[in-house]
Amino acid sequence: MVVGDLATNVEVLVLGAGSGGCSAALRAAQLGKEVLLVDPGPPGGGMRAGGLAAEALLEAAGQVWRLTHWSQPGITVAGSTFDWGQLQAWKNSRVEAMTTEIKRQLDQHQVEVVTGQGWFLAENEARVESEYESKRYLFDQAVIAVGGEAAPWPGLPFDQKRVLNPTQALALAELPATLTLIGVDYLAAELATLFVRLGVSVRVLLPAGQRLLPEFDPAAGEVVQTRLREMGVKIEDLTGFEDLTGLIIVSAGLTPRTTHLGLDKAKVTTGATGFIQVNDRQQTGNPAIYAVGDVTGGPPLAYVAAKQGKVAAENLAGKLAQFAPQAIPRIARTDPEVAAVGLTASEAETAGYHVSRITYHVSPSTGFVELVAEQENEVLLGVTIVGPQAGILIGEAALALEMGATLTDLAETLHPRVGEALARAAVKMIRDA
């Protein structure tokens, strides 16, 4: 220890200012805790560069596609063009607006924010290094919310020029004429949708034995794959790297961003893949340290991290809280949109349920609602929705699962507009039983 390197006391130290870290910091401050929030970048974390950026560009690309492929009788759209640079500027403005709002909330709740790196020196001690100073802190409790980073494909490391991760792809200064995507998850499907809508020649390579959108029921993945091919995307098996040319985007999951944290000194344990192990209160092996979000290896979703951050904050403030959702909604902003919550039919059968399953087709070619229920008592187990506004409608399905709703509950509930598909699917399932 350097002479004069005195430690500063802080009640709660939060490392990482993404969705989980900001949620934890704000909730802890609301509960009367003194909070220090540390992150190398602006508040917002992965929401800035990933989630919100993708949402904005997919929205814009969808508008471009609809205008250039308009087929409504009686309406003619001519001369539609777009400027990629201006779309990027618009996206960045939306991201900055979100960052400004988060900063306002942090300031309102008197959360101290430091731009820098933090790591553990001991079980209740950390160092925070910013551009201007390096300080030691003694904390009562800490929350690790540093997130994850894109995992490279074996033998194909990221170089920030030709081989990019999804976040880098969303920040391209120029739109490429062609690109190759390697991956099967929702990010790969969304990026293929985004770029083909903007006129890019897209090729998707699927690893051997894997299918597109494995997070969803196979029928949903088949619909999206068929639609991507109709839009001009080439979907092939990955056989090697020899014929890869041009820009390459790899979406192969996440690795935890923990190598610099000094977890061993903090007595925080990790699993075989390096993700931090936590209980349902978000506590690590050190009961004074909590972990939330992508660094714990759960679903890499901002709303999951935010909920976990709230749970961690309430527990460290002396309340009793658990992260124990009955079901976590998942969405792919593809064409058509896909959303699901709960178990697929095969997952339910594997879990030992006697399953009833019905697929209600909203449109002849693309849209459908699939319900999975327990055969004897008709309790809802899972829902898959494919079609416009699926990501909005899935929230109702998630609420139904959380409340233990039955098919009759769904059938008897009045649903306006697209929500009617849920009721019709439930009615059909009851009649066919």
C-alpha cells in the first residue's frame, strides 16, 4: 500500500452501470443507502451500444423495407431513399437521450458516479481508478454488474475491422454491400433482418447440427428462416472459413467480463464457464457481495438484469427479496416478430408434464399463436407468438403464467385487436380437448 493511500468508506459499491447496475444503485439509494457507481463508460452500459441501438435501427430499417416494398392497393410510394449516416446519427441521439435520463435519475437520488475501473482487493475492499485518481474503498456491501462481452468464434478472433461482434456491427460508419453472419441466436436473426432490409447482401452460416433461433419453438424458427430466404438472405451450413470474404459478424453468445475484478480476493466464486454463481437473492459466495445481469450467466436481457438489480438492492438494505420469476419473456425482432414465454411443448414433456398443445394460425403463411398447457387442469405452461406486435402481446402471456392462469381464464378475458388471438387459441384448445 502506498503511503498516504487512505481508504474511503462507502456503504454500497456498484461495479457496472448497465441495466442491472443502475437499477441496483437507484433502488439502494431509494432505501437510504450511500451508493458509489463505477463504470468505464456512461450510464446505460449494454443498453446503449446493444439493445437500444438495435431497437432503433431495426425500427428504421423496417420503415425503409415497408416503403420500398409497399403493395397496398390505391397507395403508390415512389422515390424512397435512406441515408445510413443520418440513421446512425438518429440512433445515437436516442441512445444519448436515454443516457441523459439515467444520469438525471442517478443525480436525483444522490448516487455518486465515477467513470473508471473498479476491482477487489479483499472481501470488503476495492480500488477504483479513474482518469484523475486512484482510490481505495472499504464497502459494507457491493454489487457486481459488469456484464459480459461477445464471445469470439474459435479460430476467428474479433479484429474490429473485418470480423466484428454484434455491437460493433450496429455502429458501422458505412453500410457494407455484403456481409456474412455466423450464429443462430436471436441477435444473429435480428442482424440478418436489419441488414437485408437495408439492401445488404446477407449470408447466414449455421454451425453443424444447429438451427436458427434455438431459444424458441422450432416452428417459430422455421417461419423466420423461410421469411429471411424470401427477403434474399442466403442461409447455409458453416463448413469452414476458407470461402469467407468481406465483412463477417459473429454472434456466439457472451463471456463474463470478470478477468480484472480480483474475484478470488473477494471470495466470490464462479462456475466452470466463468460466470459468477449466485443464489435467488443474487448473493455470491461472499454474502456481502451481490452479482446481477449477464455476469451471472442468465438470459442476457436488460429487463432481467434490472429486476435482479432491484432484488440485490432490497436484500442488501435488509429486506427479503427473491429473483424467482415463473417465466421470462424472450423476443426476436425479426420479420415476422417472434416472442415466447414459459415452456415449449418438448420442454414441458421433458419436465414431466402431461401436455396439451394447440397452434392457432392468425394468418395463412406466417402468424400463429401456440399454447402449451397441463392436460388435466388446463394450467398454462407456455406461449409462443409469431406475427406483428408479438413482443408487445407476450407481456400479457407472461402475466398469465405468473398468475397461474388456465385456458379458461384466457378464453374468458376480453382482448382488443391482436390480443384476440390469445383468446381464440385458448377457445380452440378447450373445444378440441
